[in-house]
Amino acid sequence: MVSADNFSEYDEWCVRSDFTKEFFDHLARLQPDTIIVDLFADAHFGVLEIEPGEYVSNNRWKLWRTAYYKEALKDKAAELSIDKDRKQYMELWKKSWDTVLEKLKKASPKSKIILHQIRNVKEYYNFDDNRFDIATSGKVKNINVDYYNEMLDEMHAYIRESNQSIKVIDLFKKNREFLSFDEHPWGLFYVHYTMDYYPLFMNRLSAIEKDNSWFRIFKKNKERVSE
């Protein structure tokens, strides 16, 4: 990363940490109560193989803006994604998740892991609150939304089955509808939802935290009584 890339501090950290994997060192130091897993980048970006067996996210929003990508990776590093080779990508993804889960447990063994089960939505509201199709809007990459959601379903199921202690937040249960919208603070996108989504997410997160806290207190009290 160089100054010519004109990155914000946050964007620079996002790209750098994808290469260094320093995230696990931060976890070991901070020991957070909760780790939230979200698969937006796994579905939408895929990976680049920068060295044999070494991968980084093929982040078109951030990595592609760097001089390093333009000079050393573009049209040179092998790409792998759900669009290019579903079977090969999922085999790699599942092995990678197994590694990530092992590292999470080692770095911060007491942290709760919560899976945020996202969905790609098909429509958005424009400035006049009319509904339009996202994929054909010309404003974002055109994807097959149903196919991407099918892949997310497979990934989510694998994570849930990998460890029964993982909690899940899924606001799309019972076919609840959310859309995106033109004025979203992060921009129009398939997983940038109307603003009613986020308080609901925080409520679910708070409920999980509260339940867990009460469970710990109850367990401690029970142990004291039995002594």
C-alpha cells in the first residue's frame, strides 16, 4: 500500500489485514465476547491465489484500486469464485472455514460465534420510492440472485453444522421481505438493506447477549449452591 493509492485508514487496514491475517492476533489480544461471521465477501468477491496455496479476497472495491493489484495481480493471479468454478471454490471455501474456525477457537476460546445469515435481495427503492430490479439497474454488478443465495445457503449450512455452539441471526425467516435503496449510506447493493433491518439485527444480537449473560449467572449460582 502506498500513499498514491489514496486510501482511508480503514480501507488500507481492510486490504492489509487480508494479506497479513493480523485479525487473529487482534482477537487473541482483545478476547471479545462475540465474533460475528458474515459471508458477503465470500459470495461476492471470490479469491486470488497470490502464491501456491495462499489466497486473498478478490475485492474489486478496495484491492483493485491499489497499484500493487494493477502491477502484480491483475490478469496474472489465478481467480476463483462461485461464478468461475462452483465446485472448486466450495471445496477451497470449506477447507478454509475449517481453518478459520480452528484459529478463532485458539485465538479467543471464550468468544461466542454468531453467524449473520445474509440474503441477496432482488429489488430496491429509488428516490421516489418506486421498486426496481437491482441486477439490471446498471448501478452494480449484474448477478444471478437466486444462484448467489443458493451458494449462501450451502455456506451457512456448512458453518452451522461445523459447530453446534454457533448462534444464528436470520432476519429473512418466514419470507420476511427487505429491499435495498438508492440512498443507502453504503450505496445500493444486494446486501445493503432498508434501514429497518439494522435495529432488528441489533435487537436479535442484544437478545443473544442477554440470554448468554443470564445463563452464565444462573450457572455460577447453581455451582455455588451445590458446593
